[in-house]
Amino acid sequence: MEGSPKLGLLSGIGLVASSMIGVGVLVSAGWAASVLGPGEILLAWLVGGAIALCGARAYAELATLVPRSGGEYRYLADLLHPALGALAGWASLFLGFAAPVAFCAAMADAYMATLVELPTHALGASIIVGITLMAALSARATQRVQDSLALAKVMLFALFLVIGAVAGSHAWPQWQPEVPHEGFPVASFFGQLLWVGLAYTGWNTASYVSEEFREPRRDVPRAMLLGTLLVTLLYLAVNWVFVANLDPGTLSEWRSEGGDGARTTLAHLIVRELAGPAGAAAMSAFVVLAMVSSASAFTVAGPRVYAAMAGDGALPAVFAARSGATPAASTVLQGAVALVLLLTHSFDLLVENCGAVLTFTTALAALALVRARFHAPAGIDRRSIGALPLACALLYFAASAYTLWAAASERPARLLWIALLCVVSAVAYALRRRTH
């Protein structure tokens, strides 16, 4: 089994961008237009990007303090408490990586169906099996494919923006949301911010594979910050094309065709109006490519968390990996979980709950940096933590906490998976303590 080649800055930026850029940005504007106006939609994406950048700056400091793979699992276990690390680890296994891989595969299935008829889940299952085997057997081939897919995805998004700039509207939109409101719709705004936050998920991907970088203390922070900034600018531009070219007829058609349930995105319809049927078909092909790229990025990052857990005894030793080697067993484990989720689950509610859980665990990681500044464990120099990353950590934690509170106020069930995750991880940690 081939060892992992060391990553550089450009590969790190590509990994972050590939993890972040997915189908969420292509569908969420249609649902948001039910309760938010054009300015409020753009504000949601701007706020989401600012929150993600604060999180990336806090994680950049965490990656400097703890330059080891594992992301939230490692930061929470080392800086707060091993039980909280276990919570983040289990969240990563089922919701942080396996569920997004399955979701990407399901999206690829549905969009390919607009181009050619295939058996149910044939393409999605093939994507999961293919990228799992490639990641387990050849880290070098995985890196090359990942870099190529990341570049292709950014180029295709750029093409969408060029079509919007050349053939689309440039005037400020005058349409109103389906559900009228007086004043600023706080609950609806933060409810949509969960979906926006999920579309930004992946800004911390480089932290999961810190030990795969040639210069982790230098390149991991830069990859997260530059990748997040790139995607934030891209998302704002894409959503401008959406809100500038939306009209009641387009929204009505999108919703009548099932919206996200039918995986017919607004991008598909807008490009069809601006560039014709060939453009719409190209958009469907683009979404398939984007989903393969995202699934590949999650398959690279996730198994490093389980390998770190296995190294600490939280999972069986078979899931650990030698230094510099690919965690093959962990890669296969994640692929198997993702395949089961693809074949057994509906994803609308899963995506929403996934956003809530990931917001919760990343907020805890930001809190870990704050605690380290005032009460650092042995081996950590708290005086090296600067004012800017500390302020970003506090802002990220406050924004995440308020987002969860506002979203739960609108729909309390959004916190159900967080509660379930806390119970499961607490039981697993207690059993581990007893057996060790």
C-alpha cells in the first residue's frame, strides 16, 4: 500500500475549496427566496463567509498549537477534555464525513439522471466504492485526481459566472419573498444560515490532515484562510447571479419540479434560460463533477480522524495508521458507512441536522482555543496565542451559539441530533474508561 505524499500549499487550498464547494450553493437560494428578499439572501452568504473566516483564523491558531491530524477530535481531546474529543470523533464518523459523501453520491445520481437513465444508485454507489478504493490504495493518485477536480470545479463555477455576467441581468432585483414580513426576519434568517453554514462546511478540512503537509505549521493555516476566502468570494458572486436573474416564473417552475427533492437546481434553470438546453445539460454534468470532487475531498480527510481516534484507543487498533501511511482500514470504514447511508436514507432532514451538529462541534473547538489562552495544558505556550485569533474564536463561538439558538427557536427538533450525539459519545467514552 502506497504511502502518502506530502501536501503543499496549493494542494491544501484545493482540498479546502473542494470540500466547501458543493451543491448547497446551487439550491439554497430557491428555498431562501420563500422567506428572504434578495438583499437578505446576499447578506446571509456574506455573514456565513465572515463566520467561516473567523473559524478558519481560530483553527489556523489551533493548527499551529497542535500540528497533528484529527481536527476537532484532536483539539478538543488535547485542549478541553478527552470526552469532548470523543464526541467530535463520533460526529465526524457519521455526520462530518460519511453523510456528506453519501449526500454527494446521491446528488450525482440524481443529476446524472437528467442526462442518461441509469439504475437507482448505480452511479452514486460506484463513486463511493471507486474513491474509497483509490484513497485506500494510492494516496498519490488520489492527490492528483483531487487537485485536477478542484481546478475543474473552480473553472466551471467561473464559467457559470461568465454566463451570468454576459447574458444575465445586472440590475438590482425587485422581486419579493413568497412569505412577506415586516422588519428583519431574524428567525428565518438564522434558519437559512444553518443551510448557508453547511454550504461553507469544509473550511477546516486541512486541519484533519495536518501531518500530511510538508510544512504543517505554515501551510495548514494558510490553506484554510486562503481557501475560505476564495470560496466566500465565489459564493457571493454565484448568489448575485441567482438573485439578479430570479423571477416569479423561474421560482414557480423550480418548486413545481420538486426543488431539491428532484435535484433540479436553480442554476440548471437559469443557465437554460441564458444559454439554452445545452447549457442546462452542461450544468447537470458540472454538478456531477462537483459532487465527485467533494466526495473525494471528504474521503481524503475523514479517515485521518478515525486513525487518530484508533491511535488513542477510542477505536480498534486496526483503524490506526503508521506515520506517513494511508489509513486504509479507516478509509474503508468511512466508505462502508457512506454506502449504507446512501442506500437507506433520505437526506433533506439529515442535511439540516448535519449542519447543526457540525456548527456545534466547531464552536467547541473555537472555545478550546479560548481556554488554552488562559489555561493551557502542558506543552502549550498560551502566550503565543495572539489577540486576533482569540477574538476570531470568540466571534465564531458567539455566532455559532446564536445561530443554533435562533434556528432551534424556529424548530426545536434541530437540536435532537446534538443531544443524541452527546449521549452516544458519553456512553462510548464511559465504556472505554472502564475497559482501559
